[in-house]
Amino acid sequence: MSKKVVFLDVDGTLVNDNGVVPESAKIAVRKAKENGHYIFLCTGRSKAELYDDIMEIGFDGVIGAAGGYIEVNNEMILHKKVSREDVEHLVRYFDENNIDFYLESNGGLFASKNCKKTLKRLVFEGVDKESEQYKELEKGIGQFIEALIEGENLIRDDINKVSFLDSETSIEVIKEEFKDKFNVIHCTVPMFGENSGELSVPGVHKALAIEYLLEHLGLSKEVTFAYGDGINDMEMLQYVNCGIAMGNAKEALKEIACDITGTHDEDGIYNSFKKYGLI
């Protein structure tokens, strides 16, 4: 069988809503690699958020920061960053409007003053401490919250993108404020709230990064698959030869997908890899 190239989103696709990778997805990725296929992560996360439990599964490379960063076999081949001036603008705006946020760089995630406290409330409030869900949340999203760095100078030169949490300010107002400077999209983690979102460098999205990576490797678009669940996966699913939406994907994504598989926790990735002969 000819070599295929697979691009996997992380949140809501490779990992479930609690931030954990189902066992079946790990098995699918490892088997597909054994069969000689390329498997890449293609995520909104920056490198600092790709923890060991994800990376030790074994991937051929990473498209991170929603297309702003590309690494193949541990070698960086593209990196687009937010200008210092734009970082100053967003830090000032979010502080003035009491919006909690964190700046994403490859070296770490730098949080605003109350960000960790707000995240703990959004994620753990009302969840029984003895429950399996609580344990899974601690293992998944809990690990991300603990990794956030507080108290650092937030005016930086190494920022890939920015995430902000739910607040009184509507995401439409935030879009208007930054319309000339950033792509503003809804956050892909539902528990961060309806006005939560991400700011990324304009002209950066997952499909452009995939095109760049394929060119770098001398591979054809004809052999590509992609899996996603959110609106920031739209360009990726439309660009590849076969774009597959998870069972838990947004309706708009399901409408443009060439196929729909089960949810992350229903072995969606494993069953689809099997269907397409990747494993």
C-alpha cells in the first residue's frame, strides 16, 4: 500500500473533553506508523502544550499554533510569531476589560494574573472529587493548568498565538477590536466558555501549513487524510484528499467533511484508520 499522510487535530480529536488520549487512538497511531504511514499533529496548541503523554505516542512531526509553527523529525521548518507591538495592544486591552488570557510560546504558556484561578473554576467547579471524571480532568486539563506560568513579564517577542477565557465581553466585540491584527476564532475547548477564543497571526491556518509541509517532504496532496472537530479545522479538512470529522465535531465541519467517524471516546480514530486501510 502506498504511503499515506495523516494530520490529527488534538483537542476534541486526539484527546477527549477531559484532555486525555483514549487508548484506542494511541494504538491506531502506532500501528499506522508501523505500516509506514506518516502521522502529524496539526493543532492550535503550541509546543509547550504538547505534553509527554501526547508526544510519546510517536509522531513524524507537528504543525502547531494553528499553522504558525512546523516541525518535522524535531527540525523546525517554519515559525511565525506575533509582533511585540501587537502583544502590547492585546495585553493592555485584556487587562482593561478584565479578560483572563494566556500567551502561547514554544517555551511556555504565560498567564495573566487571575487566569489559573478562573480556569480551575471553569474546569473543576461542581465536579465530584471522587468521580472518574475528576481524576481524568486532573490528568488531562489539570496538567495544562499547572503548567501555566504566572508572574512573568507578558510583553514578549516569542508568542505564537493567544487564548482568552470567557468574560462579560462578547467575542464579537473582541473580533472588532483586533480585526486588523489577528484572526479571532471561538475556543475549541467548550468548558472555557462561550466568549472564549483564540487570536492568531493573520494568513496562518492549518491548510497553508499542510501545503508547506507536503512541499518540504515532496509528498502529494492525493495521499492525505485529516481528522478534526472544530471550526479551526475547516480549511484543513477542505484542503486534504479526505477530511474526516469526529462524531463530536461542530455541525458546520460535518457538513464539509468527506466522512464522519465516531467520537474520540467511541474509538473514532481507530475505527476510521481501519476503514481506510491505514491499520
